[in-house]
Amino acid sequence: MLNDFLMPDQWFSQNAGPRYVQLRHRLEEAIKTGLLPASSSLPPEREIAELTGFSRVTVRKAIQEMVKDGTIEQRQGSGSFVREATQRVEQSLSHLTSFTEDMANRGMQTTSRWLERGVFMPTTEEIVTLSLTPDDQVARIYRLREAGGQPMALERAALPLDILPNPLEVVTSLYEVLAKHGHRPVRAVQKIAAVNLEPADAHLLSVPEGTAGLRIQRISYLETGRVAEFTQSIYRGDAYDFVAELRLSDR
């Protein structure tokens, strides 16, 4: 049935743009309609070329474009496969909550893969942001955050040692540990920027290199106004929607 769907007399037009673009759209339609379900394999490039009458170069370019946007994944020695659809999560920008709390509110279980956790000499940026001296140390935790069984974000947090004396105490929620010691932040400032994921980050988040992502920098404050936390995170762009409620200010 897929072979019939790919026959060019049903969809190809000489005046509808480049061949690889039209082929890509046809393959995307096959995925959307279920002819190519999640985790299924695409026919070999040679077979698609024979069906369509297109060159192998044209077929390869169409598939590579789909690999770039995350629709298709290529497995060494196995071929090209339709990626599982990623569950998107909406996160409010109006409330100061932790990743664990956000996911729990959606009924999603969270796990963490620790990439770094301990006491370190601060970077120049951490010294400035946390109002430290060059001789101070910081508690730093860096982890891959997962929810619902899929990687969602890379989160690197730095805190003064008197705020978080023992970073090994953080098992799931950082804010839960801070609250226990009376240091839970009450407000934060966040900066969000669009990025294309570097190879190392893309590998950890299980997406192709160059995939769109979100870089979020959060500076959190205690009730006294002191900076308690400096966090830099990378979120999967295909998994997150950040939502803010806006109100008309009084004039």
C-alpha cells in the first residue's frame, strides 16, 4: 500500500518545487496518515528511487531533511525509522516551581541521570551572579532530567555552600531540599533563548545534532533578596511550550 502511495503520478508535479521537497512532503503525509507508523522503517533509498523514478541523491536529501527536523532517525546498519512522537509539555512562566513539581502536576514520573554533583570552585559567571569571592566554593548539580521515560532537559544549577551545604542530599527535587533547610526561593528571573543543540547536548537529549532547543537561565531569590540559585538549562524544543499569562497594566 505504501508503494502505491509513493507512485509519483498521484502527487508529483513539475511545477510544485524541488523533487526532494515534494518527496519529503509525501513521506510526511504517509507518517501523518499512519501508513508509516511510529518505529516503522522506511523502504531502502534504492527502492524509493525505483518507485518514484528519482535519483538516489534526491531520495537521500529528502530523508536527510526529515532526520534534521527529528521526524526520522537513522540507525547504523539498520536503516531509517519513524521516530516516536514526543509528548509536549506546557510550563507556566507565572509560577516558581521545580521540574519535579511540574511533571508531578501532570501525572508524570521523573528520573534524573547525574552528570555532575559536588562542591567546586566557581566560574567567573557564578562568582558574579551569586555574589561570591574567588576563594568561595559552590555546590553544583548537573543532570539530565527525564519524564514519562523520555529525556526532557539538561539542568545545571549552582548555589552558595551555605544555601546547599551538601549537594549529594539532592536526590529528586532541589527545591524540596532547599525548603527543608528554609532556603526555598520565592521569586526568579528567567531568560529564554532559542538555540540549535550542540552535538554533546543533542546526544544526551536523544535528538539529532542541530535540533531546535531552548536555553533557559534562571536566577532565583530568597525572601531577603539574596540570590540563592543560578541555573542554566537546555530544553528540547519539541517537548516544551512555555506559557505566560499577560494582563493589561493600569494606566
